[in-house]
Amino acid sequence: MTDGVVVALDVGGTDIKGALVGPGGVVRHRARRATGAGRGQPAVVASILDFAGTLAGRARAGGWTARAAGVVVPGVVDEELGVAVKAANVPLASVPLRDLVADRLEVPAALGHDVRGGALAEARLGAGRDADHVLFVPVGTGIAAAYVAGGAVLAGAGAAGELGHVVVRPGGPRCGCGARGCLEAVASAAAIARRAGRPAPEVVARAAAGDPAAAAVWRDAVEALADGLLTVQALLDPQVVVLGGGLSRAGEALLGPLRAALRERLTFQREPRIVGAALGDEAGCLGAGLLALALGP
Amino acid sequence: MTDGVVVALDVGGTDIKGALVGPGGVVRHRARRATGAGRGQPAVVASILDFAGTLAGRARAGGWTARAAGVVVPGVVDEELGVAVKAANVPLASVPLRDLVADRLEVPAALGHDVRGGALAEARLGAGRDADHVLFVPVGTGIAAAYVAGGAVLAGAGAAGELGHVVVRPGGPRCGCGARGCLEAVASAAAIARRAGRPAPEVVARAAAGDPAAAAVWRDAVEALADGLLTVQALLDPQVVVLGGGLSRAGEALLGPLRAALRERLTFQREPRIVGAALGDEAGCLGAGLLALALGP
């Protein structure tokens, strides 16, 4: 596949990230367009297919051949059937997106889940590339997780990885899902902002500057994250935990206290390395590219 | 492999279960001998190898050929290297048991973990045989878990499945591992007995008969198990949960209230089927047999 590339798409609530990815995950070209989620499902599907076609055209213009396509979407995804089942922030319900993309481009296609795609990319090309067992945890508006073992993502029966809904504070704050004390209700960027009455990055800065109210909210969030990671460590035993999403931009202000809080809680379990994501918001698109590259020459 | 069998061994703290297993997991012969754990590592290793030899001899006498061997042991197991790393109740520390058995019998051998072996057997041959994503949870002196996805067991980086040490009661009872509020410290048969001052089966019987003290301990245990399963459901999304171990002999007295308690806690997660184990204490040995059968003809 020396002059072959794959078309990669990461469909989000706000925009669709696109790329042409070559062997080894090298990005040859990147582009982005608005999802226009408010326009409804037919328009969004048309945008995705049109964007895929544009990227394939760009490949031809660059002297490459688009050999396959990979698409990742949020929500519930049936990877075997290639169907986007449902999502909270993108109007895709029971859409056979894999086959639609394959038909449009006349190449094999793969459909994946955005977080699992991001996990695959971080595990193979990013912050987890030297480990066999990698947990990827994007912390933003919500909290999710995906586990990569030996280069393959664990999907469970389709809905694995809901780390945000592990109960860490029984009887605690009400979560959007209806339960109380979910990790996401304490430690997501949205929960931090709601509890502190200001955006999460500002809470981090104020906590660092010694503001006691901000420090309390931040400490609660870090301790809840440590409780969640302790549970994952017992159940899945990852070697490396890669933190991504908006909150991970706090860098060492998050990673340092989180490592300390987890270390305090471990008894017999292995201490994982806790590191920041390396691929930023390109992880999902690279994951889509890896899924397409895995379809063969 | 029409007249081929494999030698299967499940090494426990009290006894070693042995079997000759044919294609499809059919048990042709079963035997058992004392582990003699108190005699120290060299004697235990000698017992294992001698028992394996006896079983291979029994195969020849029955007109079968022993084509491979599988051994499962408790504790920490390096399945790739075939080494029993350490265990709490059997004196096996860094023993290359796979190669020792292979050398003794002059056939290929596999080494596995007892709970993961039992999970494999329940998933392929037992209570989870109609599902692709099966969680096996033996509840006895301790609580463990192993997850089988698409016929393969998830081992993490070697120490996955410590469901007993998921914290379900922050600040709760002290666990043997040093932490507080681990599931095992509330809901194992040992914890139930300790809290009620009588053996777990008696607690179950008394709770059913309306004894309020026994009923309170039993309810606590069932609710803690439901909390633990809720966490697993969010993270791993199993279709079927197979309860094994001594406590599962309580049957519907456990399964009924546990199903109700989990249902009450689910928000968006799938409700798994919760069933009792089908293979009893033969699951580990059958799992060892499946590992051996997977080594090929």
C-alpha cells in the first residue's frame, strides 16, 4: 500500500473531522466541516457521505489511492453490523453507515465507536504505544473509557466502557442518567463547572492559586477519579491509563494529584502509569484510520 | 482427534481435580487427590506431575491417546510464559508448570488461571453457552470474576477480575487486602459468616425463615453484590452473569433478590441475565481441558 491511503472520519456533535491516513497511521491530509446536527438525520448522513467523497477526491488529486474508509461515531454502535444505533448529540438512529460509505466510495469500510477509536489510536500510536494493556479515559462533558488489550479494543456486547456511570459516591449528586453518585456527576468538566459555578479550567487555575472553594471542588473531582480508576484497576488491570478530553488539558495539575490519590488507595493492585493523551482531538480520526487500515490492502 | 483426549488438572488449596477430556469438553474419566499444600513447593509440584502421569496412563489403559495437557492454578498466573507466579493457598512461586507438565507427558501443555478457566468452561459448555459475553463470578471465601468475550477470556495484564476488591461501601468493613468496603468484605461467604456469627448457608436459611438479624446480613450481602454487578455492567456490558462458588448453592434465595436489586439500580444499562453456574466444582478442570484442546490435534 505504498501510495495507498484510507479515508478517515470522526463524526462529532459539532464537527466532522476528516483525514487521509497512510500506512502506520501517518496523516497525509486533514480537513474539518460542521456536522450541522440540528438539520436532522438525512442531512447529516448526506454531509458524512459527501465529506467522504471529497476526501477520496483529494486523495486522487494528491496521487494516492483511497483503498478503504473508516468512520467513528458517538453513542451506541454495532461494529459487527456496521450500524450507528443511536447517539445523544448526533441525529443518527439505526443508520447502516458502514455500507453507505462503502457504496459511495466503492471501497471496503469500517464503522467504529469514537471513544474506542480514540483508545485504539492512543494505544497504538500515542501515549500507550509501549504497553499492551491500555485504558483510555476521555474526561470532558462526560466521562468514558475504552480498554485496549494486545492491540484490540474491548467493546463488551456493545456498551462497555461507561466509566462515567460507575457509582463512586453512593447517595451522592444526581447524575443525568438518573442514578446518584456516578463518577460523571462529580468529576466531569461539566460537573466541576456546575459545582463551582465557573468553567472547569478556571476552577483548576483558582485551585492552584489557593482559592479554597475551587480547591475543594477540584479535590473532590480528583478523588472521585481515583476511586473510579481503582475500580478499573481491580477489574481490568491496565498497565497505562491515558487521560484525554478537555479536562486533561490541566496537565500535571490533574495528573500529579490523581497519581497520588490512586497510589494511596491501592492495596495489592498494580500501579498503572497515568499519562496525558498524546494525540489530542485527532485520536478519534486516527482510530477511524486504523480501523480502515486493518481492512487490508 | 476421535480417540484422543487431553489431561486436565485443576490445582486447588485442598485437592487437585483431574480429568481426561475429549473433544467438545466431554469428560471421559475423573479423579481427585489431595494437594498436600503443607508439604511445600517441591512436594506439591511432584504431586501435580505424578498425577498428570497417572492420568496419561489411565488414558492409554482406556484405549485413548493423551494429546495435550492443561493445568489451572489459583493466584497470579503468567499464561504466556506458562508460569505459576504466586498463590495464597498453594505453595507455587515462579514455577514453570506448563513446561514441566509438557516435559513429563511429552505432549504440548497449557497453563491457566482457575477462575478464568472456570469462566471459559461456563461460557462455552455451561450456563453461558448461548451468549457471547459472559461474566463468571465465583462467590465463596472470596469473590472473583472473569469475563469471556467471543469465547476468549480477558486476563488484562495478568491480574484482571478482582471484583471482590471493588469498593462498594466507602469507609465500610475492613477487607483482608487492607482497604475498606471491598465487595468481598461484605458479600463473600466468609464475610457473611463473620458478620452473622454462623455459617453462610445457615444465614440464608434463617433469613428465609424470617430471622431479622440473619435477614439484615443477607440483604446487605445481596445489595453489595448488586452494586458490584452494576459497576461491571457499566464497564463490561456482559449479556449473562453466571454466579458460581459456594454461595451460589443458595440458588433462587440468592438469584431472585439479586436480580431485583440490580434491576432497581440500572438506569440506561442493559439488564444481564443472572443465572447459577451449571458445571459446579468441575468448571475449573473443564476449563483446563478446553485450554489443552485449543492446542490443536
